[in-house]
Amino acid sequence: MQRRTIIKGLGAAGAAATLGGCASVGGTASKGRVVVVGGGWGGTTAAKYTRLFSANTVDVTLVEPNRQFVSCPISNLVLGGMRTMADITHSYDGLVRNHGVRLVHDTVTVVDRGRKEVRLAGGQTLKYDKLVLSPGIDFMWDHTPGLQTANAAGQVLHAWRPGAETAALRQQLETMPDGGTYAITIPLAPYRCPPGPYERACTVAAYLRRHKPRSKVLVIDENPDVTSKPGLFKAAWRDLYPNMVEYRPLHRVVSVDGATRTVNFEVHEPVRADVLNVLPAMRAGRLAVDTGLANANDRWCHTHFLTFESTAASDIHVLGDAIQIAPGMPKSGHMANSHAKVAAAAIISMFNGWPVNPHPKLTNVCFSFLDETHAVHIASVHEYNTAERTFRTVAGSGGVSDMRNDLQGIHTWAWAQNIWSDMLT
Amino acid sequence: MTKRRPPTAHALGVGVALALSTLATSAAAASSLDQLRIRALAATCAQCHGTDGRAVPGSAMVGLAGMDRHHLQSQLLAFRAGTRSATIMHQIMRGYSPEQIEAISVYFSQLRP
């Protein structure tokens, strides 16, 4: 009698467990609601991997105003004429079709931390259990008098967010006369994509060498030296573009005159260029700042590195270029993708009441093209340091290329194809 | 004063079932937690080698899904030791412990290509 009852009870428990399992796999029982804001490298990855890692049991809504994803990495090849805007423009449909992400093309106007909801410009309100902000960067126009006006007039572009400015800057290069000067200025680090400005000098020089060989490329840097892969970039300028590329460190931009395309420096003589490409000083994307999350120097967002949860607000996780970086951590698309996977796993653990992984890992690879085919890279692996509560690069790991070669050029394109797919399909 | 009733068969059955159910749930949770950990670790490969090790067809990158476990493990360890030359993988693999490399190799070997 007793025995039979026990077996009966066990049967019931077993059946319940089985049903629970089925419900989880089928995604009918929601474990929580995640709203992801920003469909860039961090946000798309967070949306997809929150679905993947939870076996579709967590509801995910991605809010992004743009109808299509445009890649910042590889956009320097568009400026050099080696690739087109179509090559770096991709659909968000895979996130919806393959992963059941709810996609809302709108802009978040307000994050209500108390009510745990975001309000959209279109009038909709979305409630969340966890909010993931991957807002990218914003430009600190006030730092450089004249720059915002010159940018609005189309006279001085940055093209540091991909899209219309990328195409417009390419057009300026196409109409620049042979014998003209292209100048790019670089703000003090940290800024988005450390090697990006130096790669851009290379891809623009590659275009000019072929089509306008009497032209000059000026790389004007507020930093004391090239901030990433200095030896490899300087060797490329010396070997591939002799008498074309000139590097000038320690130049602090103080103002810009759009009408004459002139940039003024704190100490040095002004420079007038035919195509003037000024990269403004950067900070965390505006929504993060407006939400009160930019608590590092009023520019970047401190996060708890085990979860990427903001130190200023619970249940809001911040990813990508907007965060206050750990030592040796670049502001890169690859790194934002890495942040997102750690955050997605942490959020799912929190929803389930599981301990958060105490040993998360991040990887990063930044490739840079030096001309049409040759590329170099810098790689790193980062692990969480419990005592310091931050990420550190693993001792002995990572490094830069021994030399430039076309194999790394092939790898760069393969990396782009695979990481775009890892985010979007 | 009421006599304390002996536990009924029914009550005992439910109690044991509940205990077993709790055990089963925590075991399932531990297993799911382990799965999450290994998936998150393996996801650090996906930026180059594709989600779940399925590289984009036609891209110049090796897919890892379905690869023989021992082959994959030995190659990753060879990158780590520097006995297999590479452009990047030796730099990446020095960031992983032999135990992590083993776990990654087992994980990818169990996925369909």
C-alpha cells in the first residue's frame, strides 16, 4: 500500500518534470522579459544569445531605429573604394525569423527605472525585467568649437558611425583633386575602435596612390603615439605610401572652421585640407547619459564586470563602446559581441536563480587593412579577476601580427562574414 | 489530548515524491547551469568560427561543429604550445586552460556540422 502510493507519487512528480521540460523547450513559459536597446554589435548579439542560451524561454524585444544594420568595421574599405555600402549593409530579419526576437523600429526616449519600462518616440511603452543598453557612442561637440556646425553643413565629416556619413566622405574623396590633402584627426583615447583611424589613413592612401598619386594623407593625433599596432602601421606608411602619409602626434584640436576646412591646434600651426575628417571626442551613447548611467567621468558607464549590470542602476546592463573599459579592453565591435554573451548568460542565470559564472571570458580580435589586400591584427583573451573585480588579459595570451600579409586580409573578410552572422542570423 | 496520528501512506508518499522532485529539479538545474557555462565558453569562438561552430559556408574559416573531439583538442593544445604555427590561434589559445580546451572540444564534437 505504502509502496504503491510512493510509486504513484513519483509518477506524478516525473510527469510534472517532463511537462516542465517540454514547456521550456517549446518556449511557451516565459522566464522573463528582456528589452534590448540598440541594434549594433552588442545589442544584436545580446538579443540573439539571450534567446539561444535560454532555449527561447526568455522574451526578447530589440529596439533599433534603423531598418538595416550597417557595419562600422569594414567601412574603411568603403572609403577606399574596395567595398561598397551594400557589402556592409545587412538585414535584421534573421533575428526575428530564426530566433523569435521581437524587433521594434523606434527610438527610446525615456528609461523609467522605477517602473521598469522604456517609452518609445512612437508612443509605445515596453516593460522589462532586464534592460540591456547597447547605445554605442555619442559625440562631445562642445569640446571643439565650430565642429558641429561644420558637420551639419557637410563640410567636415567624422564617418565614425557607419551610414550616410560613410557614403558622403567617400564622395568627398572621389571629388578631391589629385595633389590635394586628406587629413584625419584623432582624439585622445579612449575612443571607439583604437586602430580604426590608422586603418582609414591606409585605405584612403591606397585609393589615392592608385587614382590621385600626388595627394597627401595627414594623420594628426592628439595621442603621443599611434594607439594600436604602432610598429605595423608606421611600417606600412613608410613602405607602402612613401611621401604620401605623414604622422603628427601630440596635436590637440581646439577648433574647426568648416568654410575653409581648417583645423586649429593648441600649439601647432593650423592645417587646411581638401577633405577634413575630424573625429570628435566621444562618450557613451546619449540614452545611457540621459538615464544617469555615465558615472565614469561623466563620459562612460561603470558596470559590474561579471554581469555588465550598471553600477548606477539595477536590472540595467550596459554593453559595448559605452562602458568604462577594463585594463587592456578595446572599444571594438568584437569586444561588444563578447560583452553581450557574458551578459546574456548572466541574465539567464539571474532569471533561474542560479549563481552567475564567476569566471567569464572575453576574446577580441581587431583586424586592420593596410591596402587592398594586406592586413594585420591584434588579438587578446580576457578573464575575470575576482580579487580586482575587473577583467584582465590572460598572461601570455594575445599579441599582434609578426608582419602584414594577404592571408590576414582573407581572414579579415572571413571574420566579418562570421561575426555578422553571429550577430544577425 | 489527541493521539498523534502515524503518517498516512498518502502523506508519506507525497513527502517522498516532493523530496525526489526537489532533487530532480536541482539536478536538472545543475545540468542546465553546466550547459549554460559550456555554451557561453564555446561562444567565445563564434565571432570567427560561427555560432555553435558553424562557420558561414564559403567563408575562409574552419567550422568546429562535429569535429572529432580528440583531433580538435590536440590541435588547440598544439596552438597553445606553439607546436602548430598560426597567425592568430596561438595567441588566442594561450588564453585558455587545458581543461577549458577539453570542454570546448567535447562540446563542439557533439554538435552536428
